[in-house]
Amino acid sequence: MSSLAASFQGVHYKYPDAQQHSLAGVTLELPEGAFVLVVGPSGSGKSTLLRVLNGLVPNFYGGVFGGVARVCGRDPVALGPRGMSDVVGFVFQDPEAQFVVDSVEDELAFGMEMRAWPQALMATRVQEVSELLGITELLGRRVSSLSGGQRQRVAIAAALALRPKVLVLDEPTSQLDPAAADELFDALLALNKEHGLTVILSEHRLERVAQYADIVWAVRGPGQPVEAGEPRAVFRTSPLAPPVAMLGRALGWEPVPLTVEEARAQARPELLEAKKDGRRPPAPGPVRLAALGISYSYGERKALRDVSVELHAGEIVAVQGHNGAGKTTLLKCMLGLLRPQAGHVLLDGKKVHDLPLPEVIRKVGYVPQNPNSILFQETVLAELQFTRRSHGLKEIDYTAFLSRFGLAGYAESYPRDLSQGERQRVALAAILVAEPEVLLLDEPTLGLDYAQKKELIGFLRELRAQGVAILMATHDVELVASCADRTIILSQGQVVDEGPPGAVMLRHERYASQIARLFGDGLRLTVEDVLESTGRC
Amino acid sequence: MLNTAILLAASLLGLASLFYPFALPNAPQGLPTPAAHSADAPLVFIALVVLCLAAVAANLASRQMNSKVIAVLGVLTGMNAVLRAIPGPGGFSAIFLLPILCGHAYGATFGFLLGSLSLLVSALIGAGVGPWLPYQMLCAGWVGMVAGWLPRPRHPKMELALLALWGAVSGLAFGAIMNLWFWPFISPPAQHHIYWEPGLGLLDGLRRYALFYALTSLWWDAMRAAGNVLLIALFGRPLLQALRRFQRRFHFALA
């Protein structure tokens, strides 16, 4: 009988000045060495639950805490993060928030420095964790020069350097490309199975992780009890489930499949064989934004090499690729934020760098990867009003507009106090309220749950129907599967493939959605597609 | 309790040091100004720094402060020390804005510590160390401390008006008290009617000081007072909001 890594008894918690409890009556037990997946809608209290594990809640956030929490036999509430740091490693949603020093190597050593470990041991551990996470070549780099995914891996390595017994990760793969995410899960699985590390992670992209978990904690919503169970049992009823499980539920498969392989074993041949018409891409409108053979280097490092992209009115184009492949750089060049060293960018046929800035801003909206960087007003409402006013647009019914983003209740909230997913939506709303004709999105589904993603997809489709040209950099293959008309694969700054998502997914297994991998016909990419086709045959 | 005792001790020490020259039968007059208090200022300075640390320790022990509050105090002290470098006309200084707002939001002790420690830090990073330093630290500390004692009117505009009023009053009072560290020590041959002479009564002394203040210091201090009012009017509201947003995180309750 193994002992408990963590236990909660009647835990409840309320953030300072909050109207309602974020956690209420949470009672859970977790055996040592388990691999736990925490699922739940955005803003349901997943992050709050995780933060109790090392005492950040309530020690850092204030508020009112009740009940008993024990992690590795210690009381995180009494000891605080400092007293828990040697047994609980923590990786935040936004890795940037946890970096202390400039260089990657120093960052990995920081925790050990704080504990005054001998230098030789620190050097060994730095080497060990950087090999584990595949970041040895990054050791000499500055943290600020890393891509989002590289930062995430550095943050995980830093958390592992102290060899904690429990590793807590808050949406660790949200900024990773599919390959890097798989590598990360392989590494976590090895740590879990071979070293007995207890892993607790929250994740929205369940298709990546459902099969690895021993236990799922389903958080229904703020202040509601957390249900613990076997993955298969939870995903039979949970509103949040990986695409193949959703498909299995819709078609009455038992047991509910969690992986493509399990689904394939259950699917009847006629379903696999059934064909449907490919999605007809909309007739492209005029070219709004075009990059013509652009190249961009950060000092020595070439980020883009001779890239050409055309974006038409009324189409959604995805840009996919590894972390550090140049997706964000491409977006920034297309917006005119960065000036390519070769080639040029045309907005409606005119060079974007020759245009006056107000004209570019009036036409092009850009939502960066980190929503914090564009949120600076006191309230959510003020963010929207600021955008409208600075564009010289007249006031609108903001409440109705906010409710489209599931933000109706947050008009008076302080934007930076919201959850990651909520902030993402505020940033999106603040840009979209200016009614841009060209929209550039960097990882728009970061921190969004399935329901919100569905809403976003509906919204993007609606914008497309209105003739808005949308270019989005994303790792989210399910997003690409459900709404992109074309996708561009970047690798090391070059375009290596381009075409309709179905065709590209056939050629690049890594960028294929679960359903696309299940059927392999390049036509059915989402659960929606399959259900439509079965309805027809 | 301990807290109040420490602040009281620091204040009494400073007052005693400022006022003892008036009681001397043969004040060391005619000294060049920088030599005033050259004997006792270092002692007052050391005692003051020790008392500041004691206040922090006492607050930590009684759990009124924790590592988060100390971190906030440290960051704000650094910021305030840098703010002193902002040039302005006359005695204008941006250094009183934060002690007034923080003292009001976080309490008298925090205000006192922020005021006196930021004067100390700014002196070390360039504003200059001299026998005036302990008195500057005390006076700035008092500015923050009194801000902490002010009531909090329900209406935010009233609150700002009250703080701005204190900004104006403290701008003048800061100069009036600071002058005392050298005033009893100077006595040039002419204009002796505005300087202290040993054996002068309280009323005569006050009359002379009032004249001295009006002639030499008032204009200078008026600029400081006006600067305080302006800065509080401009930045008071958003800064108070931000400070209070952080305050909610300082402590948690167990239910």
C-alpha cells in the first residue's frame, strides 16, 4: 500500500474580494506515483486547485482558506511555497512569470542556489535536466531570446532541478508544437514510471494527454466539488473529452476510446470507408495582405528565409510549425512591427512600411501570444472603450459584445486578475471591437477550453463570412482542422508545405488532428465532419 | 503597541536632537552650517536606522508584516529614492508622493519606514550624506506616518482632497522643521533679528523664526507643497487603486 502524495479534506477557498468560492468542499486523495490529469472549463478553478499544492494559495494570493490540505505529509498552507519548494515543483501557465534571471543556465540553477547546494552537484543537475528536456543547446542563451515553447521547457527543467517528489504543471503544452508536446509527455511519463515522480497537470488539449493519465480530476466549475476517477469513466460523461472519445460517445462505442488506435479497433469498416465531399474552400476574395520573399534575422539567427504568403479577404489561413520555426516573427513582419531585411509586405498592394501607422492599425488587428502585453486598462470595459475611442469609432453595446466572448460578467473586473483563458478572450475582444479587416492571431486558443474554442471557431467563421482575412499562428491542430481553409507549415524559417488542412494532414502526421489520423482520408478532420458524413450515408 | 513605542522613540529622539541647541546657554554659534550637529547627527542617524530595523522586526514578529510586505516596502523604497532625482523648481520633489499614498493605504508604520528609508537610500545613491540626513529621514517619515493617521473618507474624491491637503501642509511643515537643524547655529553679524540667540524667550524665538522662514524658506517650500498637491491630484487615484489591489494579497484568513 503506497502512501499518499496529497490529500484534501473539505478544502474551500475564496480569492480576496471575490463574490463566490473558487474551491468548495474539495475532498481528494492521491497515491504516490500517480499521473493525474486535471480537466475543467477555463476559470473553473483548475489553477487554483493546483496552487494549493505548494501553498501559493492562500499564501501568495490572500483570501479565505478552509479545510485541510496535506502534500507529502506537509501542510502547504502553514509552510507556504518556500517550505514546499523542495518537494513540490511547479510550472506555471505563463512560464515567463516564473523566470528570475537572464540566462537559461542560471535559471536552471536558481532553485539550487537558493538552497546553497554545492557547485559540483548543481552543475551535474543542470546537465541532467537539460538533457531530459532536450535543451542543452539553449544553456548559454538568454531567456528573453527563446521562443514560447523553449521557455516552457526551460521552466519545466528548472522545476525538476530540485528533484521534487511531486511535479505540478499548469497547462504545460499550451505553447508547445505537437512534436515537442509528445516529447514532453514522454519525458514526464518516464519520470513518472521510472522515478516514481507524482505528476499532476492540467490541460485543455486532452487529445494529447488523455491516454497517459491514471486518474482524472474533473473540475466542474468554481465552487463545485471535484470528481476523481479513471480516465475512461470520466470521459464517458464529461463535457470535456478528447475528440475520439466524443466521437465514440456519439456513435455509442463501449468502452469509450481514448486514442486513435483504440478508436480504429472499434470503428466499423463501412464508417472508415465512407466518403464525403471535401469541404469546399470559399472563393477567395482579393489579396489583402501579402509577404513577398521576406527574410528576417535576429542578429546571427535567421528566423525567416524567403517566405511568401498571400492572405485573401474571407479566408482563414493557419501557420503551423515547431517552436522557434518563425511563426510569430512572420506575423510581426506582416503587421509591420518588424522590418524584414529582404523582401517586402504589401497591405492592399502598398508596402506596409511606407504606410502611415494609423492606416495599418485601422485595417489590421493583432492579438499577440501573451495577452498581458496589450491589457493595461483598469477594467475590461475600459479596454474595449479605449480601443473604440482610439480608432475614432462610436460607442456600441459593450455588454452584448462581451457576452459573445463569455465575458458578460467581467465588464468591471481588473483584466490582469482574470484567469489565462479569460485574459486571452479579453485581449481578443479588445482587438475585435475595432472591427479590423485583417486579423492576425498568435496562438488564439491558448488557455481556452473546448466550449470556448468552439465559440471562437464560430466567431472566426462568422468574421470570414464578413470578408475578414484571418492569419493565425497555432499549435492547435484541432483548431486548424475545424476552421482553416489553408495551412502553411514553417520549418526553420522556411515554408515547407502549404495547402488545404486535409491534404497537409495526410502528408504531416504530426500536424494531423485525432479524427484525421483515424480516417486518413484527408476529408474528415473533426467529429463534426464525421457526424455529418454518417448522417448523409 | 511595540510598534507605536518604536515610532514614538524615534520621533522623540529626533525632536530632542533638534531642540536641545535652544536650551544651551552658549550655543556654538557662528559655525559654518555643515558643522551644525556634527557631533550628535551620526548618533541620531545610527539610532534612527536601528529603530527602523526594530520596527520591521517587531512587525514581522507580530505578523503584521510578512515577506510580501517587506518586498513591497523594498521595491517602493527603491522607486521613491529614484524619484528624488526628478528635478523641479524650488523645493519641488516627487519623493513625498509615495510615502503619503502608501502611508494612507498601508498604515502609519509603513508610511514612516518608506519615507525615512527612501531618503536614506537616495542619499546613498547620490543626493549626498551629511548631518542633515537623519533629520530628513525623520521628517519624511513623519509625512508618511501622519498620512497613515488620516481618516479614510468614503468618497474617493474626498480622500484625494484630504491627501492633497496633507501634501500641501506637509510640504510647508517639512521645510519648517528641517530648517531647525541649522537655524540655531548661524548668526552672521547683520540681520541678527532673524536668527536665534541664546537666552531668547519662546515668543521672541518663534517671532524670529517666523521671519526667517518667511524670508528664506517660504517660497522654496511653497513649490514643494504645490508639487505635492499636483502629483497627488494627477496620480493619486490610480496609484491608490493599485496599492489597495496589492494590499488584498498581503494576508489570508483561515476559515
